[in-house]
Amino acid sequence: KTIVTKIVKAEEAKRLFDHTRKIIENNHQVAIVYPIVNDPEQEKKSVTAALETWEKHFPGQVAMIHGQMKEDEKLAAIDSLKRGKHKIAIVSTVIEIGLNLPSLRSLIVVNAEYYGTSTLHQLRGRVARLGGTGYFFLFLPETISEDSMKRLNLLEKYADGFTLSEQDAELRGYG
């Protein structure tokens, strides 16, 4: 498989919507990872607020999954995604630990600076599990520090987990 990794800044957000539309038109799926499940003070970063936004753009095609959902709700959402009823999954990092969508071709991580390189690399591994080309976007809706940008640039540059961890350690320091 080939996974294209790109950092996307706020001014390029429309491109993510356009890309998402293309992916689902080709009968594939997209997952969008948010760092917070539900926080009224940080709605732009929350899974629950994002559901409404994405549903406006893609009516009837969006499912939500996060760790605070009741088990039966979570299983129903996963089932609808696996059956292809929904093409877009709005998720917390619960996707990292067990959500496997064979037709997932694109994964967008909102506020990617909140995550470490190893977590981001694991999330990237969820894309294109059956081969082919996948897309992994690190979406930055706000300006981030230079150090955070250097760390995220490592994901664009390195696809191999071992090399990535070495470079990350070099960047941040050992121990």
C-alpha cells in the first residue's frame, strides 16, 4: 500500500472537503479524528460538535464513534460503517484500538499537534489496509509552534515506523 501524508493548514480546509467528496464518490470511506469527545468550550476540537458540521456537508453519510458512547451505540455505528451505509466516520482515537474499516482510504487528524508521532503513525496504519493508495492528512486549524511543526513534518518525510521513531528521538532528545 501507499499512503500519501500531508499537512493541511486552515486556509486549505476546503480541499479536505473536496477530497472527502471524491473519496466517497469512489465508494470508499473517510475517518476524521478529533482530540476531544465533548467540550462546549472547545467545540471546534470535539467529536460531537464535528458530527453536525460534517452532516451538513454530507447528509446521511456520517457516523460518530467515541469511547464515551454506550457499547450498543458504538457497535451499531461500527456496523453501519462496515456495511457501507455511512461513508464518513467522525471519531476519537478509539479508531486506533480496534476500528478496522477495509474501505478506509482517507484519514484526517484534526489538531494533529495534540498527538505524538507514534500515535499518528499508528493512525496512519489504519488507511488502505487492503492495499492501494490511501491519504493521511494532518489538519492544523490553528497556528502551531515551530517544534510541533518539525515533529509533524517527520510524518510527511518518513513512512517507516522505526526510522520515524529514531528521527523523533533525535528531534526531541533521548530519555
